[in-house]
Amino acid sequence: MSFIWPVMLLLLLFVPLLIVMYIVLQQRRRRFAASFGSLSLVQGAMGHGLGVRRHIPPALFLAGLTILVIALARPEALVSLPRQEGTLILAFDISGSMAAEDLKPNRMEAAKAAAREFVERQPRSVQIGVVAFSDGGLSVQAPTNDQEIILASIDRLSPQRSTSIGHGILASLNTIALSAGQAPLFNSNLAPTPTTIPTPVPEGTFTSAAIVLLTDGENTAPPDPFDAAQSAAERGVRIYTIGIGSAAGATIEVDGFMVHPQLDEAALQQISQITDGAYYVAENEEDLHAIYEDLKPQFVVKPEKMEITSIFAGASILFLLIGGAFSLLWFSRLP
């Protein structure tokens, strides 16, 4: 337990003084009663027959005042609040195949619409960032709890080139690291050749973070997505993969060529398994909305300091009231 105003605890130095004053008053009362020489008067003044009862109300008053002084110092305690907190990265595949219209109006717009509803349901204690990836990875929005900014960044996404799931994961990890005040962990720019992976940070570094990765196709560009997933697992980051579209795929025109991208469910399942996440498949708009409804990343709830002044203030009032009630009941007066 700590205190916001610890200087107020100096008032506790007066507690021994009050005890001494009480003892002196009791001794003066004895001398006053003894000076009259009447046994009955002495017994009445000394509270003979009441025993330890005569000291209970003053003791309760003293305890109440002591607790009140502690309340004035504004105590704080570490408590685990019943809420989620953490960092969530929405990693969108913006490859050209996301323009396929097997989901209406197309895969990209369907994914964005479902993501908007998901963002609006998250508590303010969850920081949400947005990453886009095609043949490279780019942080579109740093993690924030400003939902308007998050939704605006989602609206700006549009289909681009090929698919590099590895870059999407690495860009997400960089975004998480930057939000935690650390330097980027990887070079996740558009360079086709992956850079050397740095020495891993201690395991569990980002256990309060998770990645929701949305993609509709096969991995067609380096780096290896499984190596990237292992890097996420080493940092305690779970990846929830969402496959958009059907396993049969859809034929679309990209740069004048007809292509038929297919969903690689086995790869997405393996990525989620490596990081202790989960895999979902969305073959239509209803599935995509249902997935977001079911998706509940297990964020770590960290204990935080909370002021508990009211608890001590209430306890002090309770002691004072009980002490006053006993004094009035037994002696028809307050201590």
C-alpha cells in the first residue's frame, strides 16, 4: 500500500499523545474522587464494577481517529480490475484479390464493414492499431482508443498488389513494439528480401497484445509467414487468423491478367496454432460478422493502483459511531 499524501501520516504522532492524555485524565479522576474520602463516591468516580468496559468507547474513538488520519493520506492499493486491457492490431490483406466480389460488394468492403462493428464494441481500455500488407507491410494507424481515428484508417484501405502474410505479421509486431515505447523489431518495408531477424526479446514481452490477421489468398512473397509467426509467439503475441472467401477461390482480373487466388487454410491454421491463437473462415458476409462476434482475444489484465480512501474513511466513521453508541448506552455521555 502507498499514499498520495504521505505527509499527512505525521498526524499519527499525536496518537501516543492522546493515549498519554487519557491516562493522565484517569489518574486525575482517581485523585479527585479519593480526596472526598467517601468509598461510594470513589467507586462511582472510578467506574468500579464496569471493569474494562469503561475503556472500550475511548479505545474505539482512538481507533476511528487513527483510521481517519490514514484516510487523509489518501492510500492506494494494487487491485485487479475486472476489465480487458491491451493492444489489438487489425492486419488487413490489401492484395488485389481482395477486390473479388464473392462477398458483397467485395471482400475488402465486407471485411472493413465487419471490422468497424468489432472496433465499436471494444472497451476504451483496449488500444487498437491498423496494419495493411500486400507485398510489404505498413502501419496505417498506431494503437489508440480513439475509435473515430481507427474507423477512418480502416476506411482508407483499398486493394493493392500481391500477398505477403509474413510482412503483415512483422509490421504488426513493429507497431506493437512502438506503442510500448520500444524500437522497431524488424525491417518490414517493401523490400522483397527479408532482413536478419534481431535477437529475440525475453519471452512474454507483449503478452497483453494480439493480432487479428485478415487475408483471402495464399502467401506469394517473402518473408516466411511461419518464421514471422514464431517471432510473434516468442513475444507472447497471439495471432487470430481469418480466412476470407471460399477454399475454391474466385477468378478476378489484376493488371490485365485473370488470376484465381485460393484460400490457404492449412497455412492460416498453422500460424494461429504457433501463436496459441485461433483460425476462422468466412465464406460470406454473415460468417464474417459472426466471427467478429465470437472473437474475444484473451488480453492480460494487469493490476493497477487504485485509491481506497473511501474504505478507510468509512471504517473510521463506523468505529466512531460504535464508540459513541457504547458511551451513550453505558454512561449517557460521549467519551
